[in-house]
Amino acid sequence: MYAIIRTGGKQYHVVAGDSLRVEKLAGNIGDSITIDDVLMVTDGDDIKVGCPVLEGAKVNAKIIEQDRAKKVLVFKKKKRKGYQVMKGHRQSFTRLEIQDIQA
């Protein structure tokens, strides 16, 4: 059984027991969360597709990590003008462990 969920403006293919890195979600490590934006659930030959989301379908997950990604450097330069700027950015993320899928 697997599901397609939507969180943080992206779609993810999840199976019970998976570990998944998504955009930052509110909560502490060890908290359980429920994701209601379930777009599709498949159980063998039984396929349920939402329009756009499935009513009553949920994915239960547990927060196992709240962290920030590696630094991405942004460098701007204009030739012959003496202009250069270096900036860094670290995106926050949440790592989830999928507990179960309820269709």
C-alpha cells in the first residue's frame, strides 16, 4: 500500500515505514502529525484518486528530526565594475517517519 501526499508545495510517494525529508513543519521531535492532503492511495489493484484530495484519507507520521540543510552559496559578480556579493542560505527541513496510511 502506498500513497501520494502533498506538503510544502511538493508531492511525495510514501509507504508505511518510509523516512521522508519535507519542508519545515511545526512540531517537536517525537510528535505525531497527520497529513490530510492525500492525493492518491493504492492498495494492490484498488486505486483511489482524489479530485484533488481524497476525503477521509490520512497519513500518520512521526517527526524524527528538525534541522537545516547544508549551506548553499550564492555568488553575484559584475565584470569590470568591482561588484561582488556572496550570500549563504540554509533551508530548514523536517524528517518524518511514516507510521501508517488510512484510506
